[in-house]
Amino acid sequence: MNISITFRHMASSEAIKTYASDKLGKLQKFLRQPMTAKVTLSIDGLTQTAEAQISSGGEHLEAKESSEDVYASIDKMMSKLERQIRGSKGAAQAKVKGADSVRTGSVAALVAGAVGSAKKKAQVKPAAKAPLKASAQTRKR
């Protein structure tokens, strides 16, 4: 695991370095191969931005987040990266098992399946018409 942290337009702080390194280190358990991460922390006016680029084997992930606090930016960026890792892991597992997922399946097949199921739901037999007429006649009397 190789993590490089760059500070742009702000003073480097050991506390922020360890916070970002610890957070990114937790992502390694989700990845199969050793990761290389490049983190850039910057300040532009009142917004503090955290962006990361992670490479692990053939997988490349990126996330960028801005807020008024650098720690909040790092946390939001981490949640984006976790979501990306979980999505790609699910697609990879589906591919190994031979199933189609949203990411690996063809969009046309998914759309055709959705249209076909909607047509089946729309075809409801009108069996309830006869009892309704009988009850309407009894009301008239």
C-alpha cells in the first residue's frame, strides 16, 4: 500500500496526514491487490477540497469532494470511494458467477425485460364485470 498526500495552498499538518492515511488504509481490505493512492488536499477561498485517485491492479477509482472543513471533505470523499469499490466488486462477482448485472449486462436486454414484464402486468382479465352488473341491478329495485 502506497499513499502519497499533497497539500496545495495550505500548510501541511501531521494530524491531517495521519487522518487521511488511516481512512485510506481501511479501503485496502476491500481490494484484492495492493493499492496506490494519490491524495490532494487544497484550499480555494473558503472551500477545502479533498481528491483522491486510487489504483489497484486494473481498477482505477477517483473521488473529489469540497466543504468548509478538510476533515469533512475527507470523510465525504471516502464514502464515495467505498461506494465505487462496492459497485465494482458486485459487478466482478456477478461476472465470475456468469450472471448479468447492471454494469456487465447489455442495456437493451435489461430494457426489453422490463418492457415485457410491464406488458404482462397490464394484461389483467376482466372477470369482475358480471358481478358488478348484477349488484347494480339489485340496487335499482
